[in-house]
Amino acid sequence: MKLRSLAVFGVGYVLGAKAGRERYVQIVEALQSASQRLDDARRQRAKPARQGSNGLDSYLDETSRN
């Protein structure tokens, strides 16, 4: 995680230095946002599926009790 953050910062710095400070800030923010979305997606995949999350599960639960 730290290595990736450092790499993201390094790429942003190099590209931003060539494009100017304003563009540098835009690049860094975009890379941080992409990194955050990737982390969120990984966390979502790691979560177990919720039971009873849709109508079919609820219906099956109710009918099995009767």
C-alpha cells in the first residue's frame, strides 16, 4: 500500500513538473481518486454476500418457516 502510494506520488510529480503546478495538482488528485476507488472495490469483493438482501431470499425464508 505504501509503495503504491509512493509510486502514484512519483508519477504525479514527474508529470506535474512538466505541465505546471495546476496540472500537477489535477494529476495527483486523479491518481489518488483512482487509488481510492481501487481500494474500495477490493474491500467490496472481500465482504461476504448479505443474506436476505433481495425479495427472493426473503420469500424463501418465509415459506421455509411455514
